[in-house]
Amino acid sequence: MRQSRFSEEQMVKILREADAKPIGEVAKKHGVSDQTIYAWRKRFGTLDAADVKRLRQLEQENGRLKKLLAERDLDIELLKEVSRKKW
């Protein structure tokens, strides 16, 4: 995935600025298109910068937990396969 020029906190800051001023003016000031600001608004909604940090932490933790669950499921499947075999 392509890395953005802006961090998520900067995106939220620009969105809060766009709430107070016209979107076209804010987009031009920061060198992005109007559509980019609408896409950010769709992604972040009314989140604050602190909320975005917490959301990123939760997504990372969720990914780690999914990986652990997948490994556990593989271990269980392996144990079931071994127990089915007759020695």
C-alpha cells in the first residue's frame, strides 16, 4: 500500500480545519484534492488525533491476536490429525 505524505494525526488536523473553513480552500492550502479530504472524512469521521492513535493501537493489537488465534487453530488441527492416526 502506498504511504501517504501525511500522518493520520495530520489528516485529522486538516479535517478539523476543513470543518471550520471551505474544503476547497483547505485542500489548496495543504496541496491535496477536495476528493482526498472527502475520503479522509469518510475514513476518520469526527475522530480526534488521540482517538486515531488509540484506533491504530487497537488495530495492531487485533492483528496480533488474529495471528495468535490462527497459530492456535493450526496447533489444534495438527493435534486432532495426530490423534486420529492409529499407532
